[in-house]
Amino acid sequence: MKIIVNKALLGEAANLLARVINPKNALPILADVLFDVKDNEVTLTASDTEVTLSTTIALDTMGGDGRFCVSAKDLSAALAEITDEKVTIIATLESDMRFTLQHNSGETYFPIDNADEYPLPKQEQVSEPVTLQGLQVRDALKRSLWATAIDDLRPIMNGVCFALKDSWLDIVTSDGHVLVKSHIDTSNGTKMTDEFRFIVPKKAATLLSGVLSGDPVSVSWNEHSCRMEFFPYTLTMRLVEGKYPNYDSIIPEDQPLEAIVPRAFALCSLKKVLPFSADTQGSHLLRLSLTKDRLKLTAEDFNFSKGSHDSFYVDYNDRDIEIGVSGSRLAAVLSKMNGGELMFGLSDPSHAITFEPKEQADGCDVLMLTMPMLLNED
């Protein structure tokens, strides 16, 4: 079998598919990429049995069809330094079982594995597809993934919750200390009369955040799996089993104290004081003090006799309040949130702080929340 294919498209696909493959696999063939050549196209697939990604590339020339597997590592290495526009692939599916990649100045060859041994996901009945905007989903995932948990006892918290109802989609992550919620308008002709929730594994969500573009995403699912189609890829995944907590129940309905905070000044101030905070299991306790027109951040590390404080102007005209916050989590919130000005919402030192852009983007309302920390008594 002989095919000629665009090198750039093949290289891009090979590099992305390699991100699906685990460094160590129970089945050696899961270190491979599956080639399926037919109808003047080649479909490439990579899987770790939980997440499967495939893409189809049109061929310039096709001589015969067939299925075979080759090492993803070898394929990426063979394509890495080739500058040709087109490459020729010769697959010998009998006798020596060899994959040969030819280019203008030479060729590379390595073994072919039997495609019949490659474990593909079962074709399951799924829901009617719902169409989402790729950029909205991508941006929501990029701002959310940092807040997923690493918890062997509660694996549901390690994933990303997708909740669809009416013409809205919530994309939510939380580790129990922080929460990120993107409330996205999906007014595209698809209206859900019932609420559907499923939990996407973090690996699949990370892949989506890196590859989604302005193209629409078709999403269909059942109790156990989900399929997302977006040009030119199809991502199939096993969903995280379990019921995601009712995240809306922990979001305060009313925050009586509100401050309008310039995000750039807050980030600058945080960078000044954070290195001098006490590292308590990676949390870096800070004292956040709000007084009229000022927000003060204070860091202290009594074990090493060091500390720092910095303040800046904010739009606030209510009672004074002090609350303990995790500096590392606050840094993530300020970095991932969009907008020049943020709304900080508070009630008292024992309740959560909420963060929202003063001006929300069209079609997407973003809210982040962090739980307070206990302040050291003076």
C-alpha cells in the first residue's frame, strides 16, 4: 500500500495524538497510532482505553487500502525535521510488516503492528447531539482546569462538570477550596427541557482546551461515555462515574460587601508580598484587609522572621473587614480571570469570597470562589 499525504497535516495530527498516549501502557499496542486507509482518506487514532482521539486527513494519492499500527514516538520523530510539503508512506502489510516514510532527501522505516489487536471503544447509543461554540468551551476550560482536585477518594472532583439546561451550559471545576463556574449561553436552536450533567475526565478536558477553535462542537453522550466532534477531530471518552456536588448551593446568593478591584494592581501587589508568606501545604496564607478606598495584602512567616505588606486603591465604601486567603489560589484567580476590573464579594471572615469581572463577556458569565483561611491571632 502506498499513499502520499500532506506532511504538515500529518505532523500536526501525530503530535496531538501522542498526547493521548500514556508513558506506560498495560497493552504495548496502546503506544501506537492506528492508521485506517480507505476512500482516499487516512483516519488516525490514538487511545488509552479511557480517552480516544481520531482525525481524518485527505490523501493526495492512494494505492490500496488497509489498516495498521505504528509507534507514535517513531512517527513523530520521523516527521519532526522533514520540511517537504508532501511525504510518501509505503506500508508493507505482509512478510516484513514495515512502515516506510519517504521524503526528498531520504527515508525512514520502522515496524508495523497488527491493527486487529488495537482496542477501539465500543459504538454505544448516545443522545441527540448538542452544538456548542468551540471558543467558549475552550476559554472556559482554560480558566477552569487549575481548580480541579487530585483526590483518589473522590474522583468526581478530579474532572470537569458539564451541566446543560434550557439554553445554558455550566462548565464547573472545584477542589473543595476553590470553585470556577462559566455560565455559557448556548442559544443555537437546541433547548434542553431536562437538566443533563456529566463529568469529563481532566485528561480529555486538557486536550480540548488545547485544540478547540472557532469551529462548532457537536456533543452527544450517554450514562457512561461522551463523544465530541469538532473539525477535523473526534474525541470519545469514558465519563467519570458519580454525581457532581450541587455547586450552586455553595455560591452565596448575596454578598453584602462589594469592592471593585483593578486586576493589574492586585496582581502586582500580590507578587510583592507572596514570596514572604508562610507556605502551609502550598496555600501561602495572606491577610486581606479592606478599608475605605484601600485593599491591603499582608504576608508573614513567623518561622523565618519575615513578612511584607502592600496596599492599593479600590472602589470600596463599607465597613472594615479582614479575611484570610490562600495567596496561591488568589494568584490563580487573578491570573485566569478576564477583565480590567473585578468585583470582590464578601460577607464575613468565615464565608467564601467571590470574584466576577465587572463587565462580563457576551454570552458567558464567569464566577470564581475561594474559601477563607483561618488567620493567625496577633
